[in-house]
Amino acid sequence: MDEPGTVEETAFAKINLALHVRHRRPDGYHALETLFAFAADGDRLTAAPADGLELTVTGPFAAALAGDDPADNLVLRAAVALRDAFGVTAGAALRLDKRLPVASGIGGGSADAAAALRALAALWTLPADDPRLGEIAGRLGADVPACLASRPVRGTARGDVLAPVDEAGLAGMPLLLANPRAPLSTAAVFAGWDGHDRGALAEGDPLAAALAGRNDLEPPARALVPAIDAVLARLGEAAGVRLARMSGSGATCFALFGTTAECAAAARSIADRQPGWWLLETRLR
Ligand code: C5P
């Protein structure tokens, strides 16, 4: 049992329904147009009252972070930034249950950092709508502001300038995530982009815009991890699939389905044929 006052948050997995890379910026980042959506599942973060700030990482993917300095973890960096911004003197014992593969294009550290901001704002009774939370999120990483919202949003600039979209057609859609268990460096995938602007992401209904769109990071990611080809092929041939695409810089790919039965059938069939892949059967939130 967690002690009284413990706050629990899900670090909802981030999906890029489409990701258009338009140009390289002078600051080394890339100008994007992207549609963010979020899975109902993700890593789990708990924050308990404590005197100091500490982080424990558990769960099936904790080993991937074992060699890292905890102070570099975005969860602790978020906690320190929040404490400094609001002059908080209390601490927190943070526990991160790492359930999703790391370096895999579905938010990972960004979603964990955003969950830490939400959890600690609750633990330290800070106003959840204070603009300083968004400012801290933007400093922690380009995807962290979208992960702070964890609702479907359209992102431009580095992916950190957000505009609301109509969620109605997306909420609850059955979603299958598949990863060939090959980590990918986001910076390496962006560096492999060919510099060719393939055009804007459509405005309006997000599902229609996503269906008409693309992920411009698929070619450089596939060049680094050829197994992505097979993941996209398996998802794309599943019965009832509405959209199959890579998320972010990969290697995780996603498929959206019309019904949960179709999503479950695809998950069973892929698990049989590709027992080594990581799969998560969930839905859009
Ligand atoms: O902001 P974040 O630390 O998550 O970004 C990781 C890396 O991804 C950056 O260092 C950069 O190489 C690349 N990136 C980019 N353009 C973006 C977002 C990320 O080039 N819009």
C-alpha cells in the first residue's frame, strides 16, 4: 500500500498520428507539423511525501535506464525545475514504473516528465493551470508540452506550439502498438532526414488529416532499423485497420482499428508470428 498523500499519474504513451518535417532550423531542431494523440496506457509514476527528492525506477524496462545518472532523468529534472520555479521546500519520493520501451518514439522520458509535473503539482498543491508548468515543459523537451496536455493536439514549430483539435472522432479508438525491440536515437533519426519538404499537414478533422498525411521520419528510421518494414507490413495487413504508421522517430509503430475485436485479433496474430516483438493493445484517450 502506498502511504497516505501519495499521488499516482499515468505517463500516457504519445502517438504522432502524422509528422511532417518542413525544414531544418538554425538552432538544430526541425520545424514540424504534427498531430499528437495519446494512448490510455503508459508508464506509471507515483509521488509520495518526503524530505528530499529521490527517484526509484522499476518495471519491465527499468534495466534500459540502469546505467544512467538518476539526476539526468527527465523526471528528476522536472521535479527540480518545478521546485525552483515555485519556491517549494518540500521533497518527494518518486517511483517510475517503466512499462513502455525506451527510445521508441512514443514519448518515453517526455511523457514521464509531464507526468512528474502533474503529480508534483498535485502533491505540492500548486495550481495545475499555472503557465509556469507549460514553460518548464517546453524547456525539458519539444514533446513535453503536448505530453503535459495528454489530449489530441496539433503541434507546430519544434512540436511545442500547440493548437486544439476536435477530439470527437479519435477518443476511444482501438489502438495497437508494436515495437521490434530496437531502440532508436531521436537525434540520429532527425539527422537522417533528407531535407526535402514534402508539404503541409492538412487542417481540420484530425483523423482525415492524419489519413492524408505521413510520417517523414519513417525513411531515415527504416534505414537505421530495417525491422520497422516488417512491423508496418504486419500492422498494415491486419483486418479492419484504419491507419498504420510509425510514431515519432520510431521504432514503435501503431495501428488504429474500427473495433476492439479487430484490434485484439491483430494483436493475437502478430504475437503468434512475432513472439519477440513488444505489443500493447490499448485505445486512444
Ligand atoms: O526536445 P528533445 O530533447 O526531446 O529532442 C531530442 C532531439 O530530437 C533533439 O536534440 C533534436 O536532435 C531532435 N529534434 C529535432 N526537431 C524537433 C524535435 C526534436 O531535430 N522538432
